[in-house]
Amino acid sequence: MSNNMSDNNQPKCPYMTTADGAPIGDQNAMTAGPRGPLLMQDVALLEQMQHFNRERIPERVVHAKGSGAFGTFTVTHDISKYTKADFLSEVGKKTDTLMRFSTVAGEKGAADAERDVRGFSIKFYTDHGNWDMVGNNTPVFFVRDPYKFANFIHTQKRDPKTNLRDNDMQWDFWSLCPESLHQVTILFSDRGRPVGYRNINGYGSHTYSFINNENERVWCKFHFKTNQGIKNYMDDEGDSVIASDRESSQRDLFEAIENGDFPSWTMKVQIMTQSQAEQFEKDTGWNPFDLTKVWPHADFPLHEVGQLELNRNPENYHAQMEQASFSPSAFVPGIGPSPDKMLQARLMSYADAHRYRVGNNYHQLEVNKPKCPVFNSQRDGVMASAEDYGSRPNYWPSSRAGTPDVAPEFKDPAWDLGQTIVDRFDSTVDHDDYTQAGNLFRMFDDDHRDRLATRIAGALGDAREEVQMRQLCHFFRADPDYGSRVAQKLGIQIPDEMMQHA
């Protein structure tokens, strides 16, 4: 409950005050006579105007439009043989959580029902610090090399000359990056326009590591399966919703929780040992740490872990959602990174974005603050409270009394990288970018394939002819029927030699 509210939801302070706490007796502007002009000594008015000019913090570069709620995670199955993470240590253990959903490419004014990937982020307030699971509603992503990430996002935003969203930009990029085909196929499938946040799955997407009490490491992927069922709009339905309600997903989530219809998800994990990872790559040619690939469930089945329930709406959206900051670098003992290049880059970039957008001490805000004791040597800066530190030293090592020391029992095991060569490796060489996308296409029934081709052609048709032809080659390589359907929708006659080499 807010510190400014009593148990009966009435303000503790019975009157309006300035930010310094001085009572305000009248909220009419102070003027020289009834017609003005204003007086500079009206400090309450000046304070209000000055604060108003600074009420907005920069919107997120991606995931700008979003909403979320607080909840509880409860362990239902024992996975302690894989991880020593304290919040997963025993069946029945409960952990407070915060979740934020979002559209990815859309700006703050975007409509919730647009065709877009959905962000799916969870903050677990554990006894050993915060663990942030920062993912999407898709198990893969558009690129595998972090150098392409910012460039990809630029294609989803606005053309530097026209300031308009431009289909030629995105298809030009996708056609030059065949690794995007898997995610593109998902985006333009029937799952591209979710009915609401309650009806999507969430995925960590990256490969992470689990470390157990014996300091043994395995690789893992996180899955959160909606218990409300997957529900998606067809295009005409989604367009109709946008015409009447641009906040449809946020409204649905907020009203469901207010009405006691608490949404929930089942957390599951896939596990892969290092020896399995090596064999997997030999058998398939797929890098198990490649963000554009999935691990087949038949080979690496899902293990249930627990239940996540959302049961409390924010009291103040700006304080508890807009300033909420999620970062893949927020690990806890027992959960760690992997060699995934995209993940490695995100470990820096997300926390850095929060320091720019919210402030250097974003982690001291109530919504981001761990619920366990905190001690480090990073203290000062704008709006630093340092309430956990008191007068204790701001350096380490220190022989002064009351200075905490490191805890060797939480040290991670070493990584054996072998004889590693440092270089800039081409992320497009020796990669199979077509089999998994083709497998997904072949899973769709005939009507779904036709809808997929129609949607793609509708957007790809805005691109230049050379871009269309380059992208068609990727569709044909994934599956000849995939390419043929899109070409037909575009009204393009495919030369026989292209069909023969598909």
C-alpha cells in the first residue's frame, strides 16, 4: 500500500501541500489584481508548472506501449537437481512478481491489436535478489548477431526522410537477413495479432544456464504457457477492434484482475546438457545457442516448474509500470547466461537503457528495488537514497567493521572455452535458416497457409520489386509452396529455373 494512504484508502495528509509539505490554502493563481499579471512569488503555481514540464521520461525505444500487474509465482514441481536458485528450491514456495506486457515495434500511441510481436517480461523478487525474465511471446527472434539489432529496430520505426513507417525498409532488411524468416513466418501467421495479453505464451527465447548445488551447469530455455488458452484476431476482427479501442489488451488485463479473474501461466523449462548440445549441433547443424532456432520438444521435452498468477493491478501506472525496468542481466545464483551472442549484448544494453531513461539509480525505485538486503559500492548519483548502506564504506575490500564480504558459496563454475579464436565471425555463413521456417509452414493447414501468404503479400507488395524477388527466394528455399503462394498473391510469374532451384 502506498505510504500516502491509510488503511481505509483515505489520504494521510488532509490538505493539499507543496512538494516541501507546506499546506496550500488556495489553488487560484496569485495575480496583481483580478486581471493579472502573475506574481513570481506564487511558488505553488511555479512548482506545478515546472514539474509538469518534466512529467514525461523518454519512452522506451522498443516495447514503448505496455501494461502489466503484480502477482505471485508458486513452485509446483521440484527441479532442484538442475538449479540451486532459491526461489525454485522447494514445492510450494511463493515469490512476489511483477509482469509487463507490450507491443515491440509500436510507439506509445500504438494500438494494442496491431500485428506485432508482444513483449513478455517478469520480475521475480527473490530472497537472493531480483531475477528478470525478459522475453517475448515468440520462441525465436529476427536476428542472431547483436550488431544487427539496432539496425533491425530502425526498420520497424520511421523513415528518416518521410518520418513514416515504411514496408520497403523492413522487407529490404529481412530479405538481406534470411535468419529472420522463422520469426517473420510466426509474425504473419494466425498468432500475429493476439486477442489480449492474457492469451499469449511467453518465452525467454535465449538459451540460459542452470547451476545446481554441485556446481554442475546445464543449458535451459524458459516457457510460460497461458492457462487462458491462445486466442488471436483474424485481420478483419483486429481492424475492427482498433477502430473502437486502441487499448484493448490493457483494458482486458486490467478489468479481468479488478473483477477477480486472475490470469495465470504455467512455467516450464527445456533442459540440455553440454554433451547433448554438442551432439545436437553435430546431428542438425544448428547452434543450440542460436536465437533464431527452437529446440525440438520431442528431443528436449518441457518440464513443469510452477504457476504464475497476476492478482493485483498497479495503483499508479507511471510509478509502477512506466518506471519498471527489466534487464536480462538481473540474475540470481543458480541462473546464468549462455554463449548466445544476442543475450550477451542484452546483458549490457538493457541496464544501460534504464540508466538513461529512468536514471542511474533506477534500481532504488520501489518497483525495481529487491526485497532482500542490498550492499555494493555503487551509491551516489541523482536521487540516490542509499538507505540500505547507512554509513558503511563505499569501497571493497575494506577492514572497517560492518563491511560485508563476498560469499564464495555463490560463485559460478568456470567455463571451459578451449582454444578459442577471437574474430568477427560472419553470422550468415554455415547456418540453416530455412528448415525450421519450412517446418513451421508445413504445420499450418491449407487455409492458414493462404492467410499467411495474403498477409505477407499485403506488406511485401509495398517494397521495391528487387526486394520482393530477393525475399521470394527465401520463401521458396523454406518450402516451394510457401514461395509459390506469396508470388501468386503478388501477381509475380515465377520463372521455371527459380522453381527448379527452390
